[in-house]
Amino acid sequence: MRVGLLGGSFNPPHVGHLMAAQYVHATQGMDEVWMMPAYQHPFGKALVPFEHRVRMCQLLCEETSGWMKTSLVEQEVAERGGSGYTVETLAYLRERHPQTEFSLIIGSDILNDLPKWRDPDRIKQMVRMLVLYRAGYPAPNTLGPPLAEVSSTQIRDMLARGEPPAELVPSRVLAYAHEVGLYGL
């Protein structure tokens, strides 16, 4: 089985994440794409609680016909004493799923941060890196056309100003955030 791994804080998940997953699934021969919400942010950013971000990812996955799933692997690794580094998560996944070929999906906007990651060379040895062209961040050897220019930060800013991000967040995700009172809703 071939699985694309889409990690992130997903604070909140949005249509850009959905578009990235759809593109990889449609063009890179992936059987599934797994959303992997960060259990805690590696650079210490404030996040809404993990369980809410997981639920929002699950709701986003419902927009697909079953090929997109939400993984709790980051929580599992943390509960085993891991510190949240991608290299630890990938090693754990490879151990648990030895027959699965994993690819790591990242946006061109984080290429400059890659050298700051724990053991980036080992990451590149463990998985195929799929770098998607994120609008506004041109880089060589990226895949696809520029993806939607949208970010979770932009969405949180819109919500703080009282602007509904209905065109940027799937309605089920937005309804859940409102129902549980996330982001000041």
C-alpha cells in the first residue's frame, strides 16, 4: 500500500489541506492520504486542544470517499515518550506498517525550515518527499500548480475580526468549531 502523510497543526484544517491531499491522491498513485495532526507544536505555537483538531480533521476527511483518513500516530508516539519530531513519527510508522510505502507531503513554504528539523537526512532516507507548490512560495522541483493561497493563521485572523471564512473551511469543520466554541466562535 502507498500512503501519503500530511502532517500539520491543522488549527483549523482548511480547503488547502483538502486540495493538497486530493492532488497527491490523484496524481502520485497513493492508495490513501493520512492527516497527522501534531500532538503538540514542535516550535511551541499555541494550539486548540488535540482532540478538537483531530475531530476537525475527521470531518474534513468525510469530504472524501474513504481514501483520506485521520491518524492519531503523533499522540501514540508522544505517549511512548517521543518528543514530536517527524523522524520519530516516521520510524514508528515504518515499524508498525513494514509493508507500507510512505511519502511525506510538505508545502514549498516549509522548505527553508527543513534543515531545522531533527535529522532531515534520515527523513529523506525513510520516505519519499513530495513538495507541493504552495502559492507565493516558488521553489525548484515542486509538484503541481500553485495550491490555494490559504493558511490556518489567515483563518484564525479572519475569525478574530468576525469575518466568516466559509470559502476557506469546509462547512462541517466550521460548524464543529462553532458548536464547541473554538476560535472565539
